[in-house]
Amino acid sequence: MKFFSKIFTLSALVLAFSFIISCSDDDDGNEMEPMADSNIVDLALATDDLSSLVAALQRADLVSALQADGPFTVFAPTNDAFTAFLAANNFASLEDVPVDLLTDVLLNHVVSGENLSTGLSTGYISSLSTAGVGGNNLSLFIDTSSGVSINGVATVNTPDVEASNGVVHIVNGVIGLPNIVDHAVANGDLSELVGALTAGGNTTFTDLLSDAGTDFTVFAPVNAAFTAFTNPNGNDINNVLSNHVIAGTAAFAASLSNSYASTAGTNADGDNLSLYINADSGVTLNGISTVAAADIVATNGVIHAVDAVIDIPTVVSFAVADPNFSTLVSALTELTPATDFAGILSRTEGGNMDDINPDFTVFAPTNDAFAALAAIPDEPVLTQILLHHVIGGANVRSGDLTDGISPATLEGDAITINLPGTGDNIADVTDGAGNTGIGITAVDVQAANGVIHVLNTVLLPDTTN
């Protein structure tokens, strides 16, 4: 790119020096006075305590980039900051730092636009470093609660040194390339999450979410979300936290749509739990948690801060969260008050309740499937129809299905499943009444107490037996 053209010569340095009109250093060598005709590089060259930064810019061929029109905001690390950075990363000198890495680190100190300290507020901005997952610009967390700090590792010592193409803030630390854990630790509003991740010396999550070899999407509950969460079902908190993580992909807000994703949380059998994402108005998760701050970019993934802890879902959780099942929810509740379908299908432990025990396999008709009926039957018939959509005591995932399998439903009649399905159907179903042409259109919506497969037609039992 022309903007980042790598052109630097000794003569350019001499020319840069000639532009300096006036400057003065304090006793520490950090004080820089604004010089109307001097660009950011000129200012750095004129400040003894930024000589390491100048050398780094030379090595990364970024001098001409910061001489461009901008405007830019540069968080400029001191010589001591570079010394500490090299020691912490086992580099003997700047010459030992790979150029690509050095370039990414330096650009992580540069932000588009002129941001004076008075205009900075607590929150996230994007740096010019494209070391973020998928080549995206890394996020910087700015904390103005006490002075100005960046990503929890650098503090502004000398703010608001204005140049012809932007502003420089001198900082006391080099801002490295943050992974997901680094971002979580830096943000004080995620301290409850960090505490939960590391409780009892646990490093499972921090090790996982620091992995540079896997991309992650993390829905991170803010402190208020943890305070409000009472864990009413006594779920394993580690599994609850895992249910906030999607491994193998970095899903940015713009790419999220109404769909299901698999999380790192599991049911008792080790099947990965599903997460229902609704993007109709903002982004909500399982109908209970809303994204409050999106697209916090790290080297190994993306974080979305959410306003509620996402508890372990039951099959009822998904039916309620997914608007495609609103008629089914109505049928299971207000239209069949004599049967506590919601209570039964929310159970996660064995026991005796009308001899119906989890796990459940639910064949869930969509709103369109119900709309195709001539009318919604009265409660006695509707109750039997609903029971005809549930297999009790088994979590039957799509991989467990075989051609011609005929499981018995809670209503008593069996259904027959044929593989593969015809047309757009994943599988074809014959109901208890012998009706064919019924399709399974989506599979394996996994809850803690069972699994849902989506139907395009309502199953009818044999009403003659």
C-alpha cells in the first residue's frame, strides 16, 4: 500500500531534522513541545528518550508511514519501555526482533485520527496493526479511570504533544499484541469473568484462550452479569463458562445471523451444546443475553461483551428463544394447561414424573408447519400430537439415526425415519398416522437434557388405536 510504503534513507532523516523549529527536554528527557511544522517522526527524532522508538521505526521501515498526512495518534514508548519489552520477550536487541513482529507491534501503537487526552474515554478503539484474527485491526482498551492506560500495560506519562500530522502521547510500556485473555485481564469490567476463569488456580481456560493456533469467539459477561447470576440449576460453572466460547471461528458482529452455533460447553454425554444467535435487533444469545460491546479484536479471536450469563440450556430454552417455534411454545403452554410440558421438558435429572425421564429427543415443528394445519386441535388431541413429537430417555443425534429406524414416541406410536431425505430434507419421516412427505430440515440443536431436530410438518399420531 502507498500509505505504508517502506522508504527511508539517511537523507530523509537529515531533512526531517531540518524541519524542527524548537524543542526542549525536561530532566527526564520526556518533555516535547508542539512544533507546528514538525511531523510525528520529527518530534520523535528530537526527543532523546524516544531513540529506541526511532530505531524500531527504521528497522520496520515505518518512518515514511508516520510522515504521511494522517492525522494519527501515536502512543510512543520510551527507551526504558523498549528495554523492558526486549527483556520480557528474550530479545537481546531490536535487531533480534523479527521485522514482521516488530511492524505489528509498532502499528499497535498508532490510531487513525487525532485523539487528544481530553477526548479519550474508557472503551475500545482500533489500532493500525492488522495482527488481529483474520487480518483485522487489533483493539486497544483505553482506561481513563485514573490517567490514561492502554491494554493495562502502558500508561501515558506525557500527553498531547501535537504535531503537523497528529498527536503523540509518551507511554511507559510497549503495547504488545493482545490475545483474548490479555483483553479480558485489561478490562476492569471483565474482572469477575477473569476471576471465574482462574478460580482455584485453574488455568484450563486461560491456557485454551491464549492458544495462538485456534480462533475463538467469546461472549464475555460483564461484572454486573456475574453479580446477577444465581446459577439456579446448580450447573458446573466451568461448563457454564465453556458455553460462552465458540472454538474454531472468529465470528464478528456483522457476520452473525439468526442461527445455531456449537459452543465448548457439553451435555453429560460430551456432546457440544448449541447456542441460538438472534440478530433481528442487536444480537441476543439463547434469548437471555445481549451483546453490549461487539468486536473486541485479539490475535486469536474476537470478544463480544454481554449483559447476562448464558446458563446451560434445556430443550425448552431453545424453543422459547427461537421465534420460529413460537406456535410450538404456545401449544406446549397456554393451549395445553393440563400438562406441564415446559416443566417436563426442562428437567435435567432422572426421576419419576408421569414416567417421562430425560434425555429427550424433540422433533420440533416450525410456525409454518403449524400454519399448514386446517386448525389447531383442542387440548386432548393436541396433547397427544405434542407427545408424538418426543422420544423419552434418549439423546438421539443425527449421527445416531439409521435408515428405517422406528423409535417409539411418548404418545405411544412410533415414527419412521428414512435416510437420506428427499429434496431439501435431511431425512424423511413417516408419522404414526402413516403420513409421508414430512422432512427434517435442521438437526442437532443440542441442549443439556436432549436434542432438537426441526420439522417442516406437524406429526400426527394414529387416532384409531
